Amino acid sequence: MRADAGSPDNVRPISGRARVVSILCAILVAVALPYANLVIRGSRPANTSLPFGVVALGFAVVALNALAARVCRRLSLSRDDILIVLVALMVSSAVPTWGLIGQLLPIMAGAQYYATPENRWEELLLENVPPWMAPSLPHVNRQFFEGLSPGAAIPWGAWAGPLAAWGVFAAALYATMAGIMLLLRPQWVDRERLIFPLMRLPVELAQVDGPRRIPPILSDPLLWVGVFIALVPTVLNGLHFYIPSIPAMRLRNTLYIPMQQETLILHLWLNFAVIGFTYVVSADLGFTLWFFALIAALQTPLMRLAGVSLGGKEVYCAGSPAVSNQAMGAMIFLVGAGVWAAREVLAKAWRATWRSGPPVEALCEPAHPRVGILLTGGGFLVMAGWLIAGGLKPLPAVIFLVGAFVNFIALTRATVQGGIPVTRAALIPQSFAAYAVGSPAIGAKGLTSLGYAFAWSADIRVVMMTFVSHSFKLWSETHPRRRGLLPLMAASAVIAAIGGIVITLYFAYTKGGVSLSSWLFRGNPVSAFTYVTGQMQTPAEPGFGRFAYLAIGAGVMGLLTSLHYRFLWWPLHPLGFAVAATQPVQDLWLPIIIGWALKSFTMRYGGYRLYRRSLPLLLGAILGQSLGCAAWLLVDGLLGKTGNLIFVY
């Protein structure tokens, strides 16, 4: 941090141009991303922690800014303005599709629509749903999935009350996430100096303070070599979709290795962006991610062969219940150790909350420390009260929220330190709460409430906390620091939420939701409420086995952490053990090992100088994959084609 960072003269408000462009970008995201996700249904533009839609739109902003500078330099955006615009793009992209709205609306309507005499949801679920939590009229929910009857109008009013109630919860959820990241930002950014691998390309693209407003990295030939390498399979596979005679490059393969009565399944997925992200992280962490990913994949069939089992794999969880509980124990230790490491920062924030006047340190933070305390505490209380009003008892509600935020913090740490672009819980908080107190103690109403909570806590490919942390990292790159960041982030999220709701409801009622996305509109709600009714019919009880694996995971994590900090030669980074069992790492271990191998080779035979020189090549691969997928979305939209999915992540 600069020595004069705390001076009032070194703090400036966000410029008016940056605010206007940020709001316009948030509006564009609110409309374009749901349309691409639901109607075009090609590569998903917003289901990672650095969505290719954001990279493509950010690149477009930089290009248009260079053109504006040629006309009138005073109309163009500065480096700090571009960073703020990128913040708005990221925050807004986390809301309208996979992040919240795309999952929430089908779950709200799905319990009633998919109820049949066979699954008994009418008696098991619907009688326990508060009237304010979901639309209750049968035709409203039926037409959401099947489309409007001739002459019928979209029933906006039937959704207004439930969406207002969910708006209160979403505001509390995002406030808590922002508060936690405000409190941890000094520790992560200033003290530990985490490298935020996913932000390396956006920061480079924001370097537009030259006379032509063109980032220097765009003049590097190696960047365009990387772009070309990533574009070749992207273009070929896109053309193959239109012209089957053109050969395609198989980017997703699966290797099945027989092991007596069991099978080891290894996903061989190629993803150029992940190779680029891994190239930025430390070599020991890159090695540990793929190493423990293979160990976790091997652990489940070996345990079954040995007769060790806690039951079948649970929805959205990692591997078997033994592996998922083990990983959850590691995440609990990771979060607890992180809070302990940040104790001085947190204590300073607590003291500053009760001190009159802003401390010097507060001038170089996105907000006063008391804002972080209030957002965290107030948001958590509102969420707990909301869940209790929805049917959960106080103790299960608190345990559930603790489990959810352990996942959020651990997965955010995995992204900002380990470069993992896609997140998913090792153990969903619903299972964490159910096995902590038992399903009977939660009750039918509480379990039903947990089913609706799947919308924001189960299939969490996109976590707002990660986007908030990335936003604070980009903000820390501005000089002077900029006031007004939190209001701009809140405005971007609200615009994206409203736009996502309007667009999703419009297309669901005009085209029929089941024709838009088979997973979001069927698999998503059916998985949630099948899980809930399963807990009702076969209740979970606290048991020694699951707690034992939680303890084993925490113990191994503690040992790895101790060895990592005590011995410089120790090759295994503890973070890899905590997250390697999650589904995205299991899917993407191959590009992780490629990125690690490239970095290890470069550092061994060329040193840091060669690593720095070759970095634009790998950043180009990230940019090329993003631009290629975005270009195919535009082509598919113009030609009316659907289903041109090139990359899953």
C-alpha cells in the first residue's frame, strides 16, 4: 500500500462517466445474459467466477473507449474508470442467470407444477409453503413452465409479493457477503497479498492511460498467439455445429478405469481459460489441486471396495458422503484458520466501529469498518429471521447459515488464491444441517424451507461473495482510491435482478419454461424437492460416521497447514486438499495439470523472466476462449440457432 494512501487528498469519488457507463453495462448484462442463457442456449455466458460474457463485454468497452479517445480524449475513460466499469459488469453478471434468478424462479413455481400423486408433494410439501414464499395459483405456475394460454397475459401481480419477500432475503444475503469481504479485504489483499488469478487479465485490459487509450498488452504478439490457440477449437466446434462435415475437436472426454467391481471415472475436459488461470497461481498450489483431485476421485471406489460407505452420493455434493464430509471438515478448518489469521484486522475493525470519526485506515477502504460489521451482523440476523418465518427452527437455521457461509468463504478463497473459476460445495448446507440435528428435529416445514433455499445455496456455480472480493481487488488497483463503490455495486445488482426477473418471466410465459432450459426449469426444482421429500420419508439422523469424517478432514487440513508454514520444501498446499473433491475441480483437473506443468517447466528452465514474458500467451488463451464463445452467441442469436454449447464452464 502506498504511504500516502490514507490521505484525504488521495481519495476521490467515482467519476460521472464511470457511473453512467457502469449503469449502462449493468442494464446490458441484465437483458443480454438471460436472453443468451435461456433463448440461445449456447455456451453459458455467466456460470463462472470470471464469466466469458464479462471478459467479452469488458474487451468491447476497452475497444470502444479507444475509438472515443480518437474522436475526443475528454470523452474517454481513464484506467480507474475502466476498473470501476469492470466491477459493475462482474457484480451484475452474478445475479440474473445461474447466480440467483435463473434458479430461484423455477424453484418457486416448481414444487406445485411437478407435484404428482406418485411423489406426494401435495401433502408433503405444498401444505408447508408460506403463502408469501411462492405463487400459489395453479395456472400461474403451470403457464410459467408451459407457456401462456391464447389471449392470456403474463401474471406479473401474482409474482410481486413472493418476489418482494425474496428480495428482502437476497438483499440480506448479499449484504452479509459484502460485509464479510469488507472485513477480510485488508487481510487477503494487503497482508497476505493473494494474487487473484482471475483478475490478472481484467487489470491488464484496464491499463488505458496511454495517449491512445490502448492497453499495452494488446500490442504484445504473444497475446494474439494465445488468442489464436484458443480460437482454433472454438471456431472449429462452432462450425461443426452448423456444418457437421467439418471435423470437431473433442473438448470433453471421460476415462473409465475398471477396479474389480468398481470403476474409476476421470474427466478429461480441455479448457484454455483454466490453463491460463492455473499458470498464474503458485506452482505448489497448482500441483496440489490436481494431485488431490486424483486422490479424491480414487478414494470413493477404493472405499467401496473396502466396504466403507455412508450411503449413496447426495445431490450437488462431492463424491461419496465420506469424501464430501471430509472435504467439508477441511473447509471448516480453512475458514476457522483464516478468521484466526485475520484476528488483528477484525479486532481493529471492531474497535473502529465504536470510535468517533473515521480512522486513517478507513480512508483507504471501500467503506468504514463499521459498515462491514453492520452489514455482516444485520444481514445474518435478517436471513435467520426470514428462514425462521419460512418454517425453520432457530437452531437448524443458524447451523444451516453457518454451513452455507463456510462454503461461500472457502470457495471464494479457492477462487481468489487458487484460480478455480467454478465453485460448488463439497457438502451442501442442507445436508450439513440435517445430519447435525437430524431431519425430524428440522420438521416438515423446515425441510420445505430448505428446499426453496436450494436456489442460492446448493448448485452454487456462481457465488456473489467471489465477485465482491474481485471487485474490492479491482478497487484496490485504483489510484487515488474511489469513494462510492458500494452504492454502485448495489445499484448494479438491483438492475441485474430486476432485468433478470423481467426477462426470465417474459420468456418463460411466452415460450414455456421447459423449452428454455431443461436443467434450470426441470432438473433444478425436481432435484431440490426430491431431496427434501427424501429427507422426510427417510429421515437423516446424527451419526458418528459423518462427524468422524468431518474431524478427519479438519485434522488432515490442520496437518497440511502446519507443514506448509513450517517447511519451505513441503510440496502440498492445504487449499488444494479442501477443494479438490468438489465437482468443478474433478471436471477440470486436466487443464489444471497442464497449466501447472507449463509454469513448472517455464520457471525451472527460464526463471521468473521467462515466466513474465510468456504470461501474455496464457492471458491470450483466456481472452481468445471468451471472445470465441461470445462471437458464437452473437452468430447463433442472429441465425436463430440454439444449443451451440462449446464449453460447459
